[in-house]
Amino acid sequence: MAGDGEQRRGGPAGDGTDGGPVPPPGGDAAAYFATDDGGVVRQWSGEAAALLGRTAASVLGTRAALLADPAHRDRAQRWFGSAATAAGAGAVVLPAVRGDGRTVLLSLSGRLLTGEADGVLVLVRAADAGRDADAEPALAAGLVDQSPVGLGMVGPDLHWLRANPALARINGTTGRDLLGRAIGEAGQGVDTPEVAATMRRVLADGEAVSDRQITGTTPADPDAEHVWSASFHRVRDAAGRTLGAATSVVDVTARHRAGAEVAAAREQLAMIAEAGRRIGTTLDLQHTAQELADVIVPRLADLAAVDVLDSVFSGEVVPPVAEDGSARFRALAVASRSDHSGAERAADRVGGLVSYGPHRPITQCVAEARPVLMPEVGPRTLRRIARDERAAAVLAASGVHSYLAVPLVARGDILGTLSLCRTAATPRPFDERDLELAVDLAGRAAICVDNARLYSREHNAALALQRGLLPRIPDHPLALDLAFRYLPAVREVGGDWFDVLPLRGGRIGLMVGDVMGKGVQAAAIMGQLRSTTRALARLDLPPAELLDHLDATAEFLGDSIATCVYAVYDPAGGHCEIAVAGHPPPVLVSPAGRARFLDAPVAAPLGVGAGGFAALRCELPGDATLALFTDGLVESRRAPIDTGLDRLLRLLDGRPRPLEETCDRVLDALDGAAQDDIALLLARPFPAPAAAPR
């Protein structure tokens, strides 16, 4: 490494120096050498030769930077150049290569010498950085005092022994003022009684405490809450004596706030995802509103109420508020925390109708179609929120301190409001972020509420239409004892129907049918088919021929198709003629009580246009029962249709019972609510009157 630099002046001396050795300060064990303003070695001491294992002959006249590790030579050259200037250079630690190839970490410091015969010289002090007693205190002091981390130590008596500037700033004082003072006296920053108690435990049991979260304010920023991460450990000397307890404090306020924001964002996304899963599972208006309230409590609010404008139920398009500024609401749902269930008494009774004046926040919410946020509410505000004084007292007793009302808006129509309250269980008041989340949830739920409202209106209309089209049993006596049941589906009304048609000659026509599809359209097509059947029956057409004409008519009634069974009973002959169009066959129960399906020829449903209808003629004696029904009676999502058919035979089997009792027995055996419309028609000939004695 030596010898490859530029040779200038000077030569080796026999003792390993250049004949003019640099005089080191008295008692200093470090090595010294001198360089010129170009960083070339001009003097080399015996201590330097021993430290770096290089003789003066191999070093003098070469650049001192060549002593450094190759990867650090540029940095070393810059340092030697700065050391030769008037400003000088600070201390530096550099790896150097000894003559035997080993690497040693050198602590270098320089002092500019002037007035020398050879010009400017720099006196360089070099020492092993790991053994330099002079450098160690300076490094330790720099490590503590220049650290951005708050560092401090208290003695066994819990009085401050040391505090670096960073810790002093956190505590709102200087290190000089903090020294000698008992910890916990300031009561600000981390100089608090809680920290003093932690120090006392650490001194007592020696167990270190890591990453203790401390919150507080500083005199420099009294309005903002800071978060610090503090660690504590006991300090002992080499003999094992306890010197005190040390602490390191890092301000993690920014990280804490960022983490809190991320956690809040995740919570919002989780609530929105949960709302998508839980709200709108049914098309029941009240159930949908309750789902919304249950999602919100207790994650966003401690008390939630869903109120819908009364005009929504009427189906009319009217302004949300009256001319006097009042609004009429119907309460649909309410939910509260389990530990604040008494607060529900302050909400309007579910299903009840109430009118609120223009000064009420809930009225302002629907009148202006915008949220109403009240971060802090007092007794006067509670009286505006609650329906009366008693309800306001309940809210006050529950600790309600913040209120938020959000309009339910769907497809441009205002449906109602979502009202939220926070109690003492959630000290943080509602803020803009809560408002944004509530608006999002209310918007999603409003669509589901509107869907349920529209469905409910259509369902009621279809049900009213269908019930209006169902037949009435003729008042005049017939040759058949009749009983019937009609059960509309829970979710959506379909097109099932039945009819009893008095015919000429005392005959009776019986029909049961089912229009495929749901809603008002299916009910309307059902009404047209029933009217057409009645008109054709007046022509005394046989069952198969009547179905032919009905099939031709059904082709012009829309895309829906229908199934039906038509039977004509002739009391004079005691027989029945039956034709089927894609419908389940009737059941005949003999007078002995044995039930069986009639093997009637089955043709395609009405509306297909396939034709080919044929009739079955069977005897129908007294005490025999004929059962006509729609597939809703035997179909189930949990079992095949054969299971339902077998169950129906078992229910009809047995000795003859009154027809009304038989109807009830069959319907009571259904599993839960009907998924499809059900029509059941039972017919039994009256016994022939006994012949009069001669």
C-alpha cells in the first residue's frame, strides 16, 4: 500500500521516524503523524508505526488516504484536505489496513500547525476507535445529547440524574432544570406520576418494560395530544450495584395517527361489506329497516332509529313535508346497545305514526334532503330530538351527547331518516368521518328499503287482484258438497285459481289452474283465463274440447303459459269427465277411504299450442271425494315432488271426514310458509235421497 504515492521531501530515520518526530501531548497513548496541505505524510512517529504496522520508510512521502481501506479512500482524501484548511475538520472514524493486512478502525482528529519551515502541516491524532479512552466519552456524549430519541435516567431515589435535550423538550423544560427534580412533579410530557410508578417497579424487580404507550401534551403544543413509546430498564455498575433506572422515549404521534386512520378506514370498509351482506336479505320493509339499525349498533352508534315518511306507504308522490313545514313519520326499526337498552323507550314505537314540526332535526333532514350533525347536544337540544319531555329525560339518563340524522334517499325520492345517537358508552362525538360513513350506509340501505316498498305495493296489488278474481260458491244448492282453500305465497303472489261452474241439467264444472309467473301480470292472465273458461262453459262443451278453445285463447294472452285440470260432474249418471293440461292429476278417494291419483291423459300446458287434449271418464259415487289442487301443495325446495305427492295421498287416505276438516288437515301438514300459491278444491256427491215407501 505504501510507496505508490507521490515522493516529495524527507527521508527515513534509523529509529523508524523521519528524524523530526512529532511530539505528542504528555501522557497521550495515541499515535501521531503529520501531513502537508496535500494530505502527504511528512512525519511518522514510532507509535504510528506500531499502530498501523508500517515503517516510516514505507509511509513518508505517500498520501495518507492510501492508509485507508480502498472503499473509503475518497472519503479519507476529502477529510485530510479539509483538515489542512483554516476551518479544519471534525473527528472521523475510518477503517485502515495495517501492514500485516488486518483492518483496524481508526479515530482521527486533526490540528492545523502554522509557521513551520516546510510550510503548512496538519498534526493528525490516530487511535484505535475501540480502545480510545479520549474518544469514548465524546462519542457517548454525542450519542446521548445529539440523539432525537428522548434519553434520561433517574437515581434510586427517583430524582433525575440525566436528561438529553430531546427528553427535556418533551417535558417542556431544559436538561439543567430537570436535573435533581423528582420524577412526576411536572405532570406533563412523560414526567408524570404514571411514569414514576413504572420507574419504581423497574427499580424494584429489575424487569424491563418495552414500548409502553404514553399519551399527553407538551407546553410547546398544548392543544394536541401526543403519543410516545417509552421503554424502561434498570442500570447497574460492574459490581452489581443499582445506579438507577433509564428510559428512552420516541414520539410516535404521527405513526399512531396514521395507524388510527388506517384502522378507521378498515372498520368503515368492514361495516360497508357487512351492510351489503345483511341489509336487504328479504323484501319485507320493516325487516329491511331493522337490518340497517342492527348493522349500525354498536359499531357506529349506541342508538339507531329508522323512520319512514307516511306518504311512502300510500304510494303517492307528495312533498316530504306539509305546507306548515311538518312531516309525518312511521317508525320502522330501533336498535340500541345491550347495556343501554332502556334508551329504546325514547324512540317512537315501531309501527306508530307521529308528526314532527319544522323545528325538529328529523323534519329538517327530510325537508332539506341533507344530514343534520350535532356533535354536542345539551338538554335543550335533546328536547328537540325527543318526541316529548319524558323521552328527553330517558336520553339524558342514557348519557346521549351527540346526534346525527341522515336522509334515506333512493332514486331521487326521500323515503325517511336514519337517526343516530352516541351515549356515555362512546365518549367520542360524531365527526365528519362518521357522517360520511352514515351517508354511505343510509344510501345503500335506502335502495333496499325502496325495493321492499315497491315490492310490498306490487304484492298487495296482485293479492287484491287475485282475491277479487277468485270465485264464490253459488248460493243455490248443488249436487256436490264443496270445500276449498286458497293460500297466497309469502314472498310473491302467483296466478293460481279455482272455479265452480253450475252447468245445464244440474251438472257442475270444476276447474283448478296455475299461471306460470308471479306478480300482477300472472294474476291478470289468470283473470282472463278464468273469464274465458266461464264463457266457454256456458256452451256445454266437453272438457277436452273446452281446453282446446282455451289453449287457442291463451296464445294471445302474453308469453305466460298455464296448467289446469277441468272436470264436469253429472249427478244423473254419477260419473265425472276429466281433462288435464300439463297439471298434476286429481286424487280420487273411494267411499272405503282409499286415495289414488286418476290416470287421466295429460297434454301440454295451455299457451303452447300443442293441443291433443283427451278426457277420462270415471265413476264418482256417494261418499267418494275428488281432490283438485295446484303444485304449490306438493312441491318443496327440500324434497322431490314425489315426496309431496305421497304425503298428499296419506293425508287424504282413510274414512270419509267432513270436507272442511280435510282441507284443514292437509294445509296444517305443510312445512312452514308457502313458497308458492296453493289452491285446493274438494268435491263429494251428496248421498242420494232414500226412496219413499210405497
